[in-house]
Amino acid sequence: MIEGTFDANVWIRRALDNTADIVVEECPLCDEISNYDVNMCQLLIGFISVVVELAGYSEDEISVIETECNAIIGQGYCVFRINLSK
């Protein structure tokens, strides 16, 4: 498993099956909205694509296969499950 950080809030984890979980911790959208709207979480996909490119993947190798958003009071986070074709 490979771990990387970006802006101290984004963690990239890549497992052997070429699936990456990118966790945006302390997400301001999640922290401020208690009744969370999944569509707002998806606004971060463009930013996450840049982070994945920094990890060595090109944009055409990335497809979002699942988005999981959770809002816990004081502990908001968003998880993007990314399929990497590399």
C-alpha cells in the first residue's frame, strides 16, 4: 500500500487491486452541513483528479466508480473510491 499526502488533508491509498481511496479529511463542506448532500461532495472530484495526477496517473486513467460521503458532527470527511487503469 502506498500513502501520500497533499495539503495535509488529502490521503491517497492505493491497494494492490489498483483501487485508490482518496479521503478528504476535515472537509469544510462536510463540517458545515449536517444533512449532507452527496452532490456537493462531488464538487471535489476535479481537485482529486489533480491529486491523482500528481501521484503519476493521467486524467484518462481515472474514473470515479463510487463516492461515499459522511457527515459526522465535528468529523466530516469524504471518501472517493477511484478506479485507476494503470
